[in-house]
Amino acid sequence: MGETVYSSSYQPDPKSALDVLAFVLTPVSAFATADDPDELAAVTEMLDAAKRQALERWFALHGAGRRS
């Protein structure tokens, strides 16, 4: 069985490095209209927090701490 490329009901697995990386590396333009600067700014702010949380969850699930 292959990887799911797109599904409107797809929910990434927080334990999967592939899922977390795919989410973190997806550009903001995939989630917002590129020609609306206000929308891009709002979506960027929300996604930054969500991406940070996804990484923190992955590290917590795998017993890896953040290094400063």
C-alpha cells in the first residue's frame, strides 16, 4: 500500500517523522491565498505555532529533547 498523497480527511500521525516533516515543510501558500497579504500573515502566524507544536510532540514521543 502506497503513501497517501492527498485526502481531505487525512490526519497526520504525530509519531511519524514523515508526516511531521511533510507538514512542517509544506509552504504557507498551500494553506492560504498567495495574493492576499493579510491572509498570508494570519495563516503564517497560526501555522508557525502548529508546526512548532508538531515538532515538540514528535520529539516528546521519541524521548528526544530540544537542544539549545
